[in-house]
Amino acid sequence: SCVSSDGSKSHRKRSKVTVLKGLLPGEDSVRSAAEQALKQFGNSVDEPIQLVDLGNVQSQIQLWKKHLPNVRPHYAVKCCPNKQIIKQLRDGGCGFDCATMQEISTVLELGVTPADIVYSHPCKPRSHIAFAKSQGISLMSFDNDVELRKVAAVYPEAQLLLRVVCEDSSAQCPMSLKFGAKRDTWATLLDIIQELQLNLAGVSFHVGSGCKDPETFEPALADAREVFRMASERGMKALRVLDIGGGYPGDRAGYEEIAPVIAEKLARLFPESEFPELTRIAEPGRFFAANSGHLLTKVYAKAKLPATDGSGEQVCRYYLNDGLYGSFNCIIYDHVAVLPEPIRRVDGEEVPCALFGPTCDGFDVVLEKHRMPELEEGDWILWRNMGAYTSAAGCNFNGFPLALSWYYRLPAYDADRVSGDLSLSDAGVDTTDGRHGSVPPRLIGSRLGRHGGCCSDVKFE
Ligand code: PLP
């Protein structure tokens, strides 16, 4: 029951997880998940569907531990604030990297303890710092003197991480233009910390999201070590936290390549023998989320027009139910190239097409020029590895909803590992996350009701 002790009706909804059984070795589990989700909901929903592979979240935790066992990952919530993903990570022993009061609230509401949170935004509104204080979240980063004075006024007990700048020009999303203290400011910042009697807990850095070169960790770690030396030279209390940030790829092969290199550098620059008490943490977001989400979009409208290049060909214009203002904002902000995979196996020659997002904005173009066999209105398209920095940064422009979440896992990760309020069943489209279910609740509620009533305990407005 969702009636709480004070008698009020809770809006909490239970999510369900599909276990993909009967997969043959080598079979494409993402496509199977897509087909199963569409079998259950394809004809009845007009919203995009995010397939969330909770088993992948678990296997990523194991993969992380394989190469960086002494570095505790703090999931960067900004990357995909999906509550079921957060719960998997919480249960898997991860901490959390939050950048705002809202992200802090999200994880606290899911039972995460304040000590497991690093407040990683180097530039924070005063009200958010005060909130962190009220919740007992003390570990937070900074990279400038103004921030130090603000912290001194609002939360002088905070445990500070000096975020040093990194050379990150080869990263998919560099950050050094905006964040990180330059070397020539470190001494002054340490002076101010001593003068204001603040607590320096350690050092953090971020080599840029989508880091392509593990060698960028070498100067970053050397810089961190230099700050440790400078603090010690000034007689400051021994630094006890090293935060090696994000930057890790979401695909297994990419991580297997980069992580051992990072581990070697870490062991050399911060050896256990010399820093036995040091807490080593990281802030991976993409690593956990990227391959844990796959997107399904529907062709909800179509037009066929002569090509303007004089080729005499007809070009299909497909209008999808997700676009640049939704999940595909990743094309702009995360600089990714996306690839459509039609679900229905269509024979026939490839024809030129353009794929558009649903809004009235002419800029809302997902793929301007593409070729594939001709699709029809009602066809669905799969887009793989769309879990990181997709719906997290999407909006409801023009009234179009963000993707619904449909949860699944492979049998290897089923029943006994499921916890929290996840329940195994044959199907589930989640409406629990504000972001992931911002469609009119009535619509989804009635539809879910038709499919087994998993939301019968939900009060719809
Ligand atoms: N930590 C901070 C402070 C960030 O700004 C970000 C991404 O923007 C992350 C962690 C996550 O990094 P990644 O996307 O490389 O996993």
C-alpha cells in the first residue's frame, strides 16, 4: 500500500523490471529488450521510451572495482538522475556526486547517507551551501577565493576540496575554460584557507567528460600531489581525500583500456605506503549511465518530397517523438553522433531521408541526411547507448514529453539482486521520475492499468 503512516496517500509508484529470459548466446539483448517493450507498449504509447538496463549498472560496478578497487566511485547524478539507477548504485556501495541542492535532495530521499555525498560544484549559490550544511553534507569543492569567503560565511565547518585545473583539450566535453584553479593561485587559496580557518580536506580534478587520453591523468595527479606538498609545507592538517573526478568511458572496452593506465599512475603518484590514510574517490557519470540506456523513438508523421539536389530521388521526412529538445540534446551538448536502427526489418533499397524532432522549431533536426529502407508512420527506431546526458538535459518545449523509462535486466542479474521497491514482473513503464515521466499522468496511468495495473496504488491528478 502507498498510504503512509499519517494517512496521506503517497504518490510513490512501484516500478517493474522485465527479466529478459530465453536469450540465446550472442543474441542482441538490446534489440530483444526493445522488441519486448514494444510488444507490451508500442501500440499504446506516443512517447519515446528509454530502455533502462539495470543489469548493466550492476556490471559496471563490478567492472569499476576490477581496475580501481581502492577508488570509491561517486556517481555524478547530473548525467542521468534516474532514481532506479541511483538505487542500484546505492545498493552497490557507490557514493554520489551532486552539483546542486536539488540533486542532493534526490539522493537523500532515496536513503543515501550525507557522508556518501560529495558536493562537487566549485561555484555554489549560498542557499545551496546552507542546504548542504542543514543536511550534514560537508565534502565540497571550490576553485576560487570568492567561494572560500562564501563558505566561511555560510558553512565554515565544510571540508573543502581544491579543484585544480586540467589540460583537457582532447576530451569530448572540456571543462577547463570554466572550472579549476590555476597553479599560480594555489598558494593564495591556501593562505586564505589558513587565514579564514577553513578546513582543506583534499584535492579534486576533472580531466573532461569523455576523456580520450588517460595520459591527462598524469599531470592532474602530479598537480594534486603538489597541492598536498604545499599544504604539508604550511603545516596544514594532513590532507585525507583525493578526488580523481570523471572522464571514464561508458563502454567496457574503453574503460578496460584506460583504467589500468590510471591505476598505475595513481599507485605511483599516491602510493598506499606513503598515503595509507588517504580516501580515494572518483565522480564517474558517463561510465555508469551511457550504456545503461537505449532510446526508442516512434515515427509519428512522415512526408515524401522530391530531393532538392536535382537527383530525382524522393526524400522521406520522418518526424520522431524525440528531438533536440529531448534526449537528442546530446547531439548539441555532448557532441555525439547518433545512429538510427529501425526495429521492423524492412527489406528493400535504402532511400534518402531526414529525421526531425517533434517540435515546431526548424532547428530541431536529429539527422539531416541519412539512408535506410523506407519506414512508415508508426515504425519505431532504436538508438543505442543513449543513457548519459540525454533526457537529463532535455525539456518539454512545445509540450512534448521526455522519454518514459522501461526497466529490464538480463537473467544473470535478476531476482536475488533486486532490492528497494523494484519488483520483478513482466513489464513496467515508470512514471516515478519527474523527468522521465513528465507526460500527463492520467494517460500513462490508464494505459498501465490496462497492462496489469502496476500503478493501481497511484493517485493520479
Ligand atoms: N564531476 C563533475 C564535477 C562534473 O562536472 C562531471 C560532468 O560534467 C562529472 C563529474 C561526470 O563526469 P563524466 O561525464 O566524465 O562521467
